Amino acid sequence: MYFIVVKFPVKAEHADRFPEITAEFTAATRQEPGNLWFEWSRSLADPNEYVLIEAFDGDDAAAAHVSSQHFAAGLEAMRPVLAATPKIVSRKVDGSGWDEMGELTIDAG
């Protein structure tokens, strides 16, 4: 699985609209075969930063994502509202989804 985290520094005047600006890109990516998740969060430390956590099921799915038409369109939609180049961590890791945290288990009963 490819596990990717990207931090997007957004210009302050566009920060509240960023989810709207990325909505089509997000929806299209979530429909891709091999996309495991594509989740946005807004930083608590910096309200002008959005964090994207995404995962793809292997080499073919990751390659299809970055060569898709909506990937290119999504980057172009973001470009004018970003304050700087996004920072990324992209790694191929074992697994196919989220595991439970062993250090903090919760009894739901």
C-alpha cells in the first residue's frame, strides 16, 4: 500500500474555501479503483494549513492516480491559492488499511 501525507499551506484569504476548491478532485480520487482513502483535515496549529492523508492499493493504483486527468486539474485548481509548495511524505508500507492502536484500547461495552 502507498501511504501518503501532504501538508498544503493555503493563503489566508482562501483557507475557508479550500474544501470547496478541492471538492471535485477529492470526489474523483475517491472513485478511483485502488484508492483506499483520501481524507482532508484542517490543522489545529495553523488554520491556513490542510493535511491530506491518502492511500492506494499498490503500484498500479498509485501510478493511475498521479497520471489521471483529475489529478492534473486538481493541482491546477490548488496552485493559485497555495502560499508555498506542499510538503509530502510518501511511502510504500505493509498492510491494506488502518490497524487498531495497541497502546490505547477502548472497551466499547
